Amino acid sequence: MNGLDNISNKILEEAREQANAILADADRQAAEIKAKAAEDAQRELEEGRRAIEARRADLAEKARLSASLEHRRLLANARQEMIGQAFSAALDRLIHLPDERYRHLLVSLAEQALADGEGGELLFNERDRAAHGEAVVSALNAKTLSGKISQVSGSVQEVVDTVRRGSLPTLGTIRESFRSAADGLSAGKLVSLSDDCAAIPGGVVIRRGKIELNCSLDVSVRMLSESMSFMVSQLLFPEGE
């Protein structure tokens, strides 16, 4: 029995050793798996943190660029608004010039459009028609008549000068003088004051049949703004502020 007991004990001992070895190996593998899992988790955590940081930096940069663009847009809009206000203020000052200066301005605007000598009807807004209409028409027609008289006088003076020099003017010279005088009288049509009023803030509109030449102040200022906006911008923002 002792021999069998020894064998049994030996078998049990070996079984326990194998079991312990298996358990130890299992513990080791479990520890390795746990360590690797922890390492993987730490690595993934670090990668996640780096990704989040990169995303945060990217969003921050986009926000900065967006804010910069918005700032520039708002600044450009503010500058454009200030330039527009400058021209609006100029228009308002023109409309409210003292009567004599304003009437002179109306005459100048009309003269530029009437330079071709074709005349026409003058239309003003209701206020300007009552205050300046007749005076502007009279001033323009007076200048036209003055030009006619000057040309006729010049033609007659040529004949007079010929006689003063002791020579009789030829028939051709006389005819040419009268033709020149007639041309002077026919050149430059007169203007008239229209019974109608124009829906303009100031200035004048010249009507020739179905054609109207708009010399209103708002149109004139708008045309100037297209060519002078850069100059006004330089005055308002001398250093690109």
C-alpha cells in the first residue's frame, strides 16, 4: 500500500505542480493581456487627445480667420457707408446753398447741357421752379442773345473797318457779312420754362421733345462719386485705417 500511496501522492503532486504552472502561466498571460490592454488604452487615449487638440487648434484657426474676415467686411462696409455719407452731405450742402450761389449753380448745370445750342424746356422741382425758374431761364437766354449780338456786331464791324480804311466793301464781302450775321442770329436756340415740375431733389432737367437731359444734383453727385470715391476714401482714411 505504501508503494501505491507513494505513486498516488507523486501523481497528485505532479498534478498540483502542473495546475500551479498552468495557473501561473494563465496569470502571466492575463497580466500581459492586461498590460497590453492598458498600453493600448493609453496609446488610444493619447491619440484621442492629440486628435482633439488638433481639432481644437483647427477650429480656433478657422474661428480666427472667420473673425478676421468678418472684421474686414464690417470695416469695408463702415468705410463705404462713411464715403456715401460724405457724398450725401455734399448733396445736401449743394441743395441748401444761399439763393444766389444756388441759382448760379443751376445756370452752370444747364449751360453744360445746352452747349450744343439746341435749347429746350427747363424743368425744376416745385420749390426751385418757384424760386429760381424764371431767373435761370432769363440768365441763359441773356447769354445766348449776348453771343448772337457779339457775332452780328463782329460781322458789321468788318464792313465798317473796310470803309474806314478808305475802301468800299465788295458785294461779296457785304453778302458774307450779312450771312455771318444771319448765322449768328439763328445760332443758339433760346430756352423756356416748362409748366411741368421734375421729381428731383435739386438741379435741372432739360426736355427736348421726348428726350430729357438729366442734370439733377443727385445724378451729378452720383456720377462724381463713381470717379471720386477713391480720392474721398484717401481723405477719410489717409493711412488705410
